[in-house]
Amino acid sequence: MRFDVRHARIILAIADEGSITRAARRLGLPQPSLTSQLRRIEKELGVALFLRGPKGVTSTEEASSLIPHLRALDANMSIIERKAKDSTTSKTAPLLLGVESTALLDALADYPTPSNARLQIVMAESESLLPSLLSGPLHLAITTDPGESLEKIPTGFRIATIREQEVGLVFSSDHELDGTSKIRLNDLKNEQWSSYPPGTALHETLIQACRSVGFIPHIRYFATSEIGMGRILARKDSVSLGTQLLAADVGGQWKSIGLPSACRVIAAWNPSRIRPGVVESVVEHLRMHSIWTAAVPGRI
């Protein structure tokens, strides 16, 4: 199971209503179905999100820490849905392009929009981009390769690689590792880690890489967005895996630690909904942009 906005809305509904029965009514779901989905979410995340009591449910500490990020995910998805609704009533419907990265957003700021397209950019959580593309609101998604989820993209959609980036260590500029000339993964066995949720490519890379050198990472924090990750790393008590693009997004530092893993930044789209040449123009613009060379190892 890959965590997405539907699961975020389930957690938020239960937290807001304080009752699985009322949350099921709010979501239009049978209570047994909602209970079953909550169990699968808790199993996937590896934590209990709610404590059951005679008067309903209360959020656990783990759920309380996730809820602000889930509200941000829900808000971003709602923006996409509203944009889609507006575009269906417009005679000159815009091309809705979704991105997950502020660095990519900045790179698109100087994109010379073709005369045959009206471009609107939606900043959203990575988990919501492909579902929004497949269900219709988005015309084009620029995102980090989500791994297994790509296999679910129907025939007819197209995917192009924009850039491959090495996965390395991301941490705050004032972290105790600041200034360290060379860092090996094995040197980090006593560090606290921040990670994206289980099921994401970076989380699986972290687990596998640490196990390969003989330790299990102590994951103290989970983040569901680049904003959340930036705020967590700013605490200076944890490190994370990521790309130079992620380091630029969160205002941190990036260093290579010799991992063989790389993350692809991809474009995904349905060619039947976009005029010929538009996507190719966007992809080429991003491939040639300076964001890939500006974020050098060390201080971002």
C-alpha cells in the first residue's frame, strides 16, 4: 500500500470527529470498511494512530505529529481539485502542471510559455501528483520517480526522464556534521534520522543501505513534505537521505556518502490531453536549467 491523500483524509476525519462512526459518516463509507482501512494504514506506518475508548478515539502522539503535514497534503490536493473544476468551465482551459519541489517551481518561473498554451503551476505533495494526473485534474506532473507506482500508469501515458540525481546525506547547515570533509554511511550509526513514510523510495533506500553496513537506522521523525522535512532538519538533531535538489528545497547541505542509489526526476503526462510539443518544451527547459549545477556538494 502506498500512502496517498485518501489515507491522509481518513486520518484527519477520524481525528477531527473523535469517532470512527462519525468519521465514516463524514467520508460516506461503511464503518467496517473505514476500520479496516485504518488498520492497514497503521500497519503500513508501523504506529498506532488512535487510542480507542468508551467515548470515541483520541490521537496518539505519533498521529498528532503527523496531522499538520496531512492537513497540508489535503489542502494541496484540494487546490488541484478546485483548479480542475475551474478549468472544465473555461473556454481556454489552462495546462495544469504539478510539481513537488520549490526548486523546480523556481526553474519554471522563467519558462517561456508557448503561444498555444496557458500554463498554470500547482505546488503539491509528491504523493498527490500521480493520482491527480491519472484521475484528470493535472495534465502534466513533474515528480521524483515513485518506483512501483509507475507500473500502475495506464497504457497511453508517457514518461520522460528529466534528470538523475545521486542520493546522499542531507542535514542542517548548523548540524554537528557541518564542516566534516568526508562522511561514510557507517559513521552515522548513532545519528537520529528523519525519513519520508514507509513505502516511499527514499525510506526503502535508507533501510536497505543502513542494513548493508550492519545497522538499523534510528528514525526519530517522519515527514510527508519537503516543508515538513525542512522544519525537522532545522532542529539540528537528525539527518536524512536525499538529493541535492531536496537539499536546495529544505535549505540544507548535501554530501555524497557513496551510495549507489539515484533518484530520477520524471515528467508524466497523457499526450491525448496536451498539444504536441508543449511537454517536450517544458522537459527540455528543465533539463538545461542551472538548478542541477547550482546545488553542489556542501553548502546549498
